[in-house]
Amino acid sequence: MSDMKLMDTEDEVRFCKDVHKILDDAKNKTYAAANNIMTYAYWNVGKRIIEQEQKGESKARYGSYLVKRLSQELSEEYGIGFSVANIRNCRQLYLTFPKESYGYSLIGKIHWSHLRTIMRLDNEEVRYFYLNEVANEY
């Protein structure tokens, strides 16, 4: 065989670009779907924490070590990502965006890092403004 380099035709170049786009689009959709699923999983973790902490009461018992213990157990099983702070974020996600709220329908469209910032905003109007802005970017 010779060392002669094959010349790509315009059609072949377009073909390769099309295949790259198909694969890139699939990868992006996969990331978006995984983000959606994990965000609602975090919301459900938060819901379960509140249910366990409150045990039917309107407020949690003072001094509960539930979050710390859960963090240790999840970290052993799943590795990083389940620090006490992150478990508290799951709890806060549930409290900030109850299922009947408008925000609940948008949280799966937003990256976890953005949600952690948005849910810390005290003003509900401002929170929903940023929630909509970020959701519309994706």
C-alpha cells in the first residue's frame, strides 16, 4: 500500500459531521435524562428524610442525627456525593419545591449545582424567576 492520503470528498465530510451530531445529541439527551432522574431521586430522598425526622409531627425532633448517619451509610455504599451538606440539600430541595408547587415541575430540567443556589433564595418570586431563566437555557 502506498502512503498516499485519501482525499475526503465534501459529501464524506458532511457524512462524518452528521454522524458526530447524532452521537453528540444522544449523549446530551442521556445527560439530561440522568440529571432529571437524579434530581427527582434527591427530592424523594429529602421527602423521606422529612417523613422520618418528623414522624407525623409538624416539626422535627431537636438533635436528630439522622442526616449524619444517612450520609455515612450512603457514602460507604455509593462513594462521594453524599456528604452531610449534600444530604441537607436533598432535604432542602423537598422543602423548597413541594410537589404541588410550580417549581417542582421545573427542577428536573436544572442542574443540581444551579438548584442548590436557587433554593437558597428567600424570596419566592425571585426564586421562580431564576428557576425559569435557568430552565429555559436548557
